[in-house]
Amino acid sequence: MPVDPTLLDDLAWRGLLAESTDRDALGAALAEGSVRYYVGFDPTAPSLHMGNLVQIVTAMRLQRAGHTPFALVGGATGMIGDPRDSGERTLNSLDTVQDWTDRVRRQIEPFLSFEGDNAATMVNNHDWTAGLSVIDFLRDIGKHFPVNRMLGRETVKRRLESGISYTEFSYVLLQSMDFLTLFRDHGVTLQFGGSDQWGNLTGGVELIRRAEGGHAHAFATPLITKADGTKYGKTEGGALWLDPELMAPYAFHQFWLNVEDEKVIELIKTFTFVSREDIEALEVRHAEKPFLREAQKLLADEVTTLVHGSVETEQAKTAAAALFGGGDITALSAVTLGAALGEAGTVEVDGAAGIPDVVELLTLTGLAASKGEARRTVAEGGAYLNNVRVDDPTFTPTASDLIGSSWLVLRRGKKRFAGVRVR
């Protein structure tokens, strides 16, 4: 596959070059031929998240431009974890890390092509560290790392007062050894990662120079932040996970649908493969009519389709429309409906004891503050069950009204709704 000489310019335009080694040398290498590159993912959780998605999409851009990816899952480095500003990580068991390693590998695989001239390769750094003796590690790797330079790393400096273990302090040696190993064994000459990894990235470049007299490249993508400068990647329910069991596609789609106007174009550049021409045209339309939320809709659809597929994206859109009366709510799967209702709030009732009438349901769900208010809501035509208006305050749902054998959807007016799970 011929390489795309405009790749580095496109990465820069998309805001994906927060740091880099010699820019001219990196650009020349990428324009000359297929560069073997790697990006690493430590299994410090059972799923990848939004921050990892930046690296996955960047890896996809490089492969589509003709370069050859090595995706590294850190079965060894995941046993330690990169130092954080907030304090020491909890060390997980070997079995846990192995399970998470397998999960992360399966998550990465669909995004890259493992066939063709620049086929991807999956590697695990546990393979070359498991049999390495401490003496060999200190002689062959440790001797190349001046302690004064290690102390100068920003994360280490911030942790010195509160304390940092030798384990986390030495993490840079392990990640740098990964780059050296891939350089020696596979001819990998480029590594990239998040800007919080810059010290580790340059550590690998320097180790290759010191140990092999070789030349390698690195670049870092920026951390993704909200308009106020705080980090993305957290929602009210926790991290923005890529695993649908930890974050339902509906909730995932809703997250992207609700990003700020100030950030949406930036996120489209980062996370989608929409062309520069189309993004620039969209940016003009968005600036003129942000209330149409065209950009947010595009972002949500593109990223959800990338991660979960087009079927789940359509389900998420159908669910959102149906909950507000714009579609057939009974056509939704129980999983999608449950996820959507979970965002709004749900209550459970015991079906064996009988399903309450609509007035009591409106009260139980908090859509009405009292039974009197619930009756007035029904009388005024503002009460809906499964998107059908309820005119009788004594109406009691039956099993035939349950969606997916377990759900009822209550709505008051146009925008307030809640779920009832009948167990």
C-alpha cells in the first residue's frame, strides 16, 4: 500500500500533535515509506475508555495512510501501572491482569486490519519480560537511565512529596524496553501515545539511541478536555467505557450528543474520519445555527458506529426518539430500553403483587409529587404509558403492556419520563 504524504499535515490539522520528536525527520520518515509504529494499552481496567479511543483512532489513521501497526497490550506493565498524580495504583493479581489483557486485546482487534501489505500485529510485553532476570534488566536497561533525568519527569516531581514507590518510579524503564524490543525484533521506529506519556515515549527513543545507536521517532496526542479545561472521560456513571456491558451504546451515544458547542468540532476532528472539507463546511453551519445541533448529531452517530456498529447506533437514535414520543417504543430491545431508562431513572415493582395503576406509577417514579397531582396530570392529558395517552386515572397495566417482558415507560408531558421495571 502506498503511503499518504499528507498524513502528518492531517494529524496537525486535527490537533493530534501535542508533542513530537524532530518534526521534519518524522514527516520525512512517514512520507518515505511504510513506517512500523506501535501504541500501547495497559490493562489497568476491564475495558478501554475514551482516552484510549484517541490512540485507537490515531492508529487507524496511520494504517489507512499506509503504515504498519503493532498494538501492544501490556500484560507486564499492566501489573504495575504508569504513575498517576493522585497516588499509588492498587496492584492487581496476575489472574485479573490476564483477564483484562484478553479483554483489551479483543476490544482493539476490530479497529485494525490484520491482513494485507501493512497488516497489524498484536503483541504482549509479558512475552519478553516474564523470563528476564533482575540482573539482566538492571545491566541491559537500567544502566541507560540517569536517575537525575528520571527525577525530572513531571509526574515523578509531583509525586516526590507525597511519595512514589520504586515500582512506579521504574515504570519508564519497562515501557522504554518495549520500544527497544520492538525496534530490535520488528523494525518498529515510531511510538505514539497521550501527552501524559511523553516522558515514557522519549525514554524509549533515548534508550534506542543509547543501546543500539538507532534513530526512532515519537509523538504525543493531547489530552481531551472539556471547554472549562477539565478532563473528559468521566460521566455521572463513571468512565466513558468502550465495553457495551459497562456503558450501554445508548448512554455512549447520548454522551457524544451532549458535548459542548465549543468543543464539538474539535472532537469531530479527533474521533471521526470525516474529511477536512466536510468538517470545515460543518463548522460554518454550526457557528451560524448551533441550536440545530447538527455537529453533535454527526459526532454521536460517527463515534457510536465506529465503536458499537451501525445497528446499535440506530437503536440508540430510535430509543431517544421513542422516549419522547417520536417512534415505536415497543420495537426497542429490552437491553436498549433498559439503558435508556437508566439514564432517566427507574423504579422496580413486584409483578406478583400486581402492577399498580397509572396514578400510583406516576407517583412512584417521581413524575408526580402526589396522587392528587398525578390525577390532575391524567385529567389534563399529560400522562402517557408506552407513548400512549392515558385518560383514565384508574387504568392498570397488565402483562401485555410490558415491553421486553419487563418494562413500562411513563411520561409526563413532552420531556419528563421514567421507567418501571416489573420483576
